[in-house]
Amino acid sequence: MIDKKIINELEEAEKELENIDNQLSTGKLDSNKIKDLSKKRNKISDLVALFKEYKSILLEISDNNEMLADKDLRDLANDENDKLNKQLSSVVEKIKEETKPKDPLDSKDVILEIRAGAGGDEAALFASDLLRMYLRCAERKGWQTEIINKNDIGLGGIKEGIVSITGKNIYAYMKFESGVHRVQRVPETETSGRVHTSTATVAILAEADDVEVEINEKDLRIDTYRASGAGGQHVNKTDSAVRITHIPSGIVVQNQDEKSQNKNKQKAMKVLRAKILKIEQDKMFENMSQTRKSLVGGGDRSEKIRTYNFPQGRVSDHRINLTLHKIDDILDGNLDELNNNLSKNYNEEESKVN
């Protein structure tokens, strides 16, 4: 059975979901409120569904127990209760898993940053491959994505790509992707067939709400300039691009994807808040376990985590010594097998520490 404290939490979640649905059904909310409520709903809807299933099974068991007094129905009721008790045990385990303490960032949306590393044009092409991989992964998961900034260099490569990804428990899934990704393959321009090694860096930042990260306008230096590169008629005609420097931390963010200076500023501020939140979280986790340091890391660009070897058709994750010969499938966004193994190892090692 489930602890009374958890039952109380489930009942509160059920009431909260009902309240959210009532608000959403009024049709009188602005888009920001709808987005906020929808995000809250996504966080609790699966748990509430499990609680309703739990209560439904208990009710069926209770009804069957009343049939036990009838000799003609006793065997049927016992058989049915055996099945229901197995279902109940399964649901209880799922509820316990859902309600056990988690990383406080796990439920957050993320800012994904990808940057070409060593390897020139080939590194830029690999960075573009990684960007597509994560966008395909998000599509498979039903997550919403928004390109915040993308710096194309031609030939299909990118110098940098920054994406906002929203949905359910995204950080919990994506947090293992931070670090240096390495590719080994023969570039199309290589006539001798020699394998080249290039790198790209990935950082997964938990998206911060305004209330979590308070930024004083006095601490910001905001510069505007004319956008450059591909981008439509507004390029080099208006000062729509925005560069924001957070003076206390020295963090610099910029955006030029939108024609509107205000929209570029909003996108840049979203990235800035995520970066400042990461700094604060790093301070909190200075004494975190070695498992978290090795698997989750901190987006440190010196941490080589994975190799994509095209000649051998394999992807190797160096943190858990896992090799999968599924490079095409993985680069098409199917990261579940990688993620499941990383999550399992992480949880096992964390349980040993705790």
C-alpha cells in the first residue's frame, strides 16, 4: 500500500489538476497564463492518472470481496482479485517511483547549446549533425523547440546553435548530454580516405523562471548592432541584433535571429537567466557525488563524453563504457537506449552513495 503522506500529496495533486482544467476551460486567459498552467498540468497529469487507476483497482477489489461470501462466486472473485492485486502492485511501484525525491531541476525545460570545436569545417558539420539529432529527438518525444540563435557558416555547418526545448521532464532526459562529443569519419573533401577526428561541445542548461533568477537592469550592458549573415532584408539595415553583458559574472549573450530588436532581447535574456541559474546550481553542487560529476557534469567543454565512429558504425559513451552499433539510428534522434543505460547507471551509483 501507499504511505498516508503520499496519499495526501496525491489528493492535493488531483485537486490542483482539476483546478487547472477549470481555469483552462474558461477561455479567458492570456497566452502566458495558459503556457504557465499547461506546464504545471504536464508535471502532475501522469501522476494523477496513476492515482485514479490506484483508486479504481481498490474499488474493484472491494467489490470482489463482497462476492466472497457467495459460494458460487467465490472462486471467480478470488481469481479476479489475484489479477487486480498484481495490477495494484505495479501501479503502487510506479507511484512510488514518480513521488520519490528527484533532482530539483529534472522537471525543467532546457536551453541546448551546441558549438563547433576542433576540426574546422568538419567540426561545424558535426555540430550541425548534433543539432539535427536533438531536434529529431525532441520531435520523437513530442517536445516543442524554438531556435534561439544559429550561426551558419555555409556548406551545411554551424558554428553555434542555441535551442529552447519545452515539454515534460526534459532536463531529466537531456542532462547526460553535456560535454564534448567527438566524431571520427572521412570528410567528403578527403580524397585519400583518411579518417578525421573533430569535436563539438554540448551544454544543457535548465531554463530559469523570472522568479528564480533576479537580474538587476543596472548589472546589464546592452549593445545593439546590425545583424550579419543570412537573415533576410533586415540584415545590415537596422540595429536589430542584441548583445547583453551581465557585468557581475562577465556572461555575454547575443541574438540576431529575429527582425525585432525586442524579440532578440527576450531570447537573449532567456539564455542569460539559464546561464546564471547554472552558476548558482554549480555553487550548490560543489560537494555533489562523483557520479553526478562524471555523468551529469556541468557542460564543461573539457569533458569528452561520447565518440561517433562512422567507419565502424558505432557510438561509444565513455562514462559507462557502452558501445552501440546504431550510429544512424542515434543520429536520427533515437537516444532512448543511450539514455536508459546512463540513467540506470546514475541511479545505481547514487543509491550506493546515499
